[in-house]
Amino acid sequence: MRYIEANGLRVSRIGIGTWQFGSREWGYGEAYATDVAPALIRRALELGITMIDTAEFYGPAKSERIIGNTLTDPTLALPAHERAAITVATKFMPIAPAEQVLAWQCAGSRCRLQTDALDLYYAHWPNPLVSARRVMQSVRPLLAQGLVKRVAVSNYSLDDWQRAERALRAPVVANQVRFSLIAPAPAQELVPWAAAHDRLVVAYSPLGQGLLSEGRNPFGDAQTKGMRRYMRPDGAEARRLTAVRAVLGDIARANSASWTQVALAWVLGHPNTVAIPGARTIEQLEANAAAADLVLAEDEMARLTQAAAAD
């Protein structure tokens, strides 16, 4: 496992996304939440993964509860220094980001995660009716009181990310955005700015919600269950996907890797990036973790980047 440090935050290059924990829309069933999800967290820690990503919206709230219960389970016997090395990132939805409302949301996440202070707290989406400045004004007291250790944003443009940081009067250490071979836009502005200013871009959906998986028909698969049944690319995204899949196989074979590992390695081939793919099984989690150690050659990165630019 490779790690990266930005502004004092040290995390694994591959994390684990937990939107699917307790969320029925993925179609994984009740046993997934009660049995598989805790096992995934335990195995992730064994593999050296130190970034666990969740949100109050996931489940809703069930994902946070699963993570909190697992990390504090006496059978895990997690020493204090090992827990301190783990970053559990969660998010609030800034629907009404007044100080009292946000304090209540923060308290709920802290309770469910069973922690005194949140490791990394994201504003989940920009609120079109509330400025980034006002949102961060509501976050400032939580940071000052030590209830939040670090602040981040999600789905923010570069301009809004910079506005948020000015308003917070402290580093907004990360911006979590959709970033993959079929959604490559963050490489243009966000990644260079993060690299130049000691910040992180955290890539969610780095596998295009499974569209970059080998063997799957991304344009319509009757066997696909849950939300992915409705995730079919069109327009420019479909053209990018067709171009990318045409070269993924060659590069995967050259590296004795899977398509998904190559797709993750392309994201991590950019500076100051972390990827947080989800996982349905232990085997998928292990394959994702192994991608952190796959370094693509310059010409392989260039071929994939060219394919991702198809429009």
C-alpha cells in the first residue's frame, strides 16, 4: 500500500467508499450490512487502508453506524495509535448551514461514529442558495472547538474550493469529486491546484460505478442489479467509455492486472490524488487495494489520457 501526505493528513492512496453500507438502493441485501460491510472494514485495515469514507446521507446514517460499531468492537481490539492513523471521513448536507443546525449534524455523526472528534468533515454538495463562504462560517466553530479535526468539500469547483478556504481561514484539505477515465475533468484544474497547494483531490466513482469493469456490458446488462441498472452512459461519456475500453485490455495484460486496477492506477498516476472505490466482496476490496502499488508507464498513462479525452 502506498500513502500520501498533504497538509499534515496522511492517508492510503486507496481508501474504501461506503455509500453501499446499509443502502438498499444498491441491491446487496440485508446480510451485506450486517455481515459483509463490517468484514470489509476489518480486511481494509489489514491491507493498510487508512481512509474510510462515509456520509450522514448514506443509509441514511446506517453507514456511519456500521463503521462506528466496527471500529469500536472489542473483538477488533484496535489500539489507540492504530485508530489515530485511520481517517474516517464523513459529510454533512448543507441544506440549512446555520451554526446551530450544523452543530446538531456534527453531533449526530460523532455519536454514530462513536468518536469525540471527526477526522475529516466534508460539505457534501454546494448549496445553490447558500454561498461557500456562509457554509464555512458555520463550520469554523466546530474546528475551533476541536469537534472537527480537518475540513473538506465535495463536488466543489476550483473557485468555490478557494472561496471556502478563505472563509474558513484554515486549510480546506481536500475536495472529493467524481474522477475517473470517463469523468476526467478534475485533472485539468483541481489536481494541479491541489498539487501546488498541498491539498488532496479524492476521487469517488473512480471506476465509473462499475462501467470500467472487465466483462460488464456498460450499455445495458439485464443481470445488473440495484442502482447500476440505471447507470448507462450516453453522449460524450459513452464515447469516452468506448475509447477507454479499447485500450484498457492491452494495458491490463501488459501489467498482469485487471481492468479495474488499471483504471484506479490511472487516477493515482496524478499527483495528490486518493481513490475511494466501493467494494461488494472481500475479493474486490483486495483487488482495489493492490491497485495502489501499480504504477503505469508514462506511455500507458498517455494512451489512457488520450482515450479519456474522446468527445
